[in-house]
Amino acid sequence: MKIFAETQRLILREIVPEDAEGFFELDSDPEVHKYLGNKPVKDIQQVKDVIQFVRQQYIDNGIARWAVVYKATNTFMGWAGLKLVKEKTNDHINYHDVGYRLIKKYWGQGIAYESAMASLAYGFDVMKLEKIYAAAHVDNIASNRVLTKAGLQFIETFDYAGDTCNWYQIDKTK
């Protein structure tokens, strides 16, 4: 299994089928989905399908979200990383998006920020990207805070499927 990045506390590695149980804990929680505009999963098969979809993105796009694993215990905490977004969002298409989603018991511990910083470093240093984007629901204060703390600049608000979201961008430092 490929490791994309490491931090002091975390390993960011490819998502594998063995992550299904932790992934189910993450994506079955309604609070995790509060600002996402989608519904929690109801059964483990839905998660297995998502994992297969992500694994196909590694093949098709060379990048997809990564499992966030706590080094000390090898515990799945959620996902983070970059993905290539091919569908049009806020007048952008074929752009790289940084994101994160953590199991609720790991909220408020700096893990999203740590993961975002490692993801940005990978995008700029390894993938040689010039820009990376992100979006967050305007009411998701914690996620908006993580993005700005990670250095992304607020650009504008936009409508995403009936929800008002903030659009962010960070440019490679020259």
C-alpha cells in the first residue's frame, strides 16, 4: 500500500478495502454529513463501493483522497488529500481540490489542518501543481477555519446545489 505523506502524528496512505469498517463509522454519522449536501450511508456495501470508486481514481487520475491513519495505533481516522475534480464547480473544471473528512471523535485535534498541510505540500512539491482549490459550506465554521489557517485564500461565495459555499484557492509559492 502506497504512503503519500507522513506528519509527526499521521500517515496519509491509499485507501484500501480493509478500511471499510472505519469508513463506515465515518460516513454513517449524520453529523459528519451536516454540511455536505448528501446523506449518510446505511450499509457497509455502500462504503465498499465508495472505496472501489476512490481506488479507481488512483488509476484514472493518479490521485484521490487518502486514508488518515494515526501512526501510534494504526487507527483509521478518516480521509484527506487531493482529488482531481472533472465536473464543473463554480466555473472551474479539471482542478485539484484539497479536502478532509474525519470521524467525529477526532474533531478539534488539529488533524484536518495537519492533513491539509501535508496534502498541499504533496500537491505543490510532488505533483508540481500551480493552484489548489477548496470549497466549504459557509456555515461549516471549523472547515472554513482549517482552510484559511492552511493558507488558502477566500475568493468568493457560490451556489452549490442550493447551498451557499465559500470558494478558496492557494497558489504555489514561487
